[in-house]
Amino acid sequence: MKQYQTQKELQEYLQSTSKSIGFVPTMGALHEGHLSLIQTAKGQCELVVCSIFVNPTQFNDPSDFEKYPKTLEEDLQKLTEVGCDVVYFPEVQDIYPDGMDNLPSYDLGNLERVLEGKFRPGHFQGVCVVVDRLLQAVQPGYLIMGQKDYQQVAVVERLLALTSHNCKLIACPTVRENSGLAMSSRNMRLNEEQREKACAIFKGFESSTQEEYQQRLLDAGFDSIDYIACCDPNTLELKPWKAKPCVILIAAFIGGVRLIDNQIFA
Ligand code: AMP
């Protein structure tokens, strides 16, 4: 596996090949969910590029940024084992050579005012800046992302429509623990007991009302809930509970860790 820390070296290599490129952007602390994206990319493209970059501009909470798990050595090992071809793990300076003020802004419309957008101000602008820059550097034919971050997929679709990247987005299903808990790098910050209780997020999707879902989470020991919402799968506008087609999206805290998940009802 080729390893690069600068865009310059990465691009030198990529320009020397004519292979079709599949790109998987991540923030590291890799788990089976990330690796499933690499596998999808391998099935679709001749060359798979993965990036590992904990992007400061998408964190609205400084302590979440500081506590974000970092496991580079293990990540490189896992990427090698799964057959990733190229990994790019830049320093902040390489992505933001002119600093992090005066960054471009993207017209995301209502998408950045609801759900994650509402509870994490600036988050999706940060996501767009970094994805835009990474796409510029890698120039992939396919961008492979996880449906676990449902709203992020919608935002990146919008980014692709706003920009001239010639790239298709593939959204892959959420990989879960046996308990149903969606795999997430942030799960590493939970102790065993919290991790067990956290599967209430998944079990809650079967609730017959929003209030029931909320109660289940509080009974399981969740500290607080940012939102539980039933939305139109395309526009993310609110819909009556479980009025198909819909997606139920949730964000809640357990042990001080913010977890998100979603389920589609087609
Ligand atoms: P992150 O490292 O959290 O920024 O995630 C990098 C990519 O992996 C994003 O496209 C996520 O949606 C995706 N991802 C994260 N967790 C999962 C999961 N459990 N199943 C599938 N994809 C995931």
C-alpha cells in the first residue's frame, strides 16, 4: 500500500496511473464499517484511495475534536489487510495551507438548518470544504460513503451538484455490531456497560411512537437526546411517524459521547 502525507506526492503518484479511482474519505480509528466501504470501492474501481484526516473545521465542539480517537498504526495495518492501494494521511497544513479562516461557503439550503445542521452549527460547511479539497486532490470517479451519516450523504450529493467534480457518489449500508449498535469510531469512548446500553438506539427504531423511542433511550441510561425525527428520505422534511417512505434519524448522548443513527422505512 502506497502511503502519502502530502497532496504533492499523492498527486504525482495518481497522475502516473490511468486506473479508475474509488475514494473513501475517513477520520481514522477504522472499524468494519469503514472497511466495508473499501471493499465496495475495490469491487467498483481499479485503484482504491483512502484518506485519514480528522478535519478540525467540521467539529463544532472542541472537546469532541480533542477526544477523537487516533489509531494510525492499526488503521494502516487494517487498510493493508483489506487490500487498499493508497492511503493519504495529511497534516492540517496540507489541507489548509492558508489557514482555516476565510474558507469558502456552500449553499446547502435547508439541509444545513435541520437535524445535524441545527445541532452542529458549521459542521456541514466544514465537511464540504474538506471533501471538496480531497476530491480536488484525488479526482476519483467514485466517492464511497456510509449511509450511517445519512444527512452527510445528502450534503455531499448537493456539494457534487454545486461543484464540477466529475464523480459519482455511492452510499453503502450501515455496518452494525451483533447488538445492532451502528459501528462508529466514537464507540471506542464508551465503556462496556455503556456500549451494551447504546444498542437501545437500534432497538428503538421499532417504537410505535416518537415518545416511546425517547422513553426507551432514557430508560436505557442515555443522558440526553438532540433529536428523534421522522423525515422524507430525499428532502429531510418532517413527516408523521413512520409514514412510508421515510427515514428515522436520531442523535443522542450516552456517557458524554454523541451517537447518531438512522433507519429507512421504504
Ligand atoms: P468517519 O471516519 O466517521 O468520518 O466515517 C468515514 C466514512 O465511513 C463515512 O462515509 C461514514 O458514513 C462511513 N461509516 C462510518 N461508520 C459506518 C458504519 N457503521 N457502516 C458503514 N459506513 C460507516
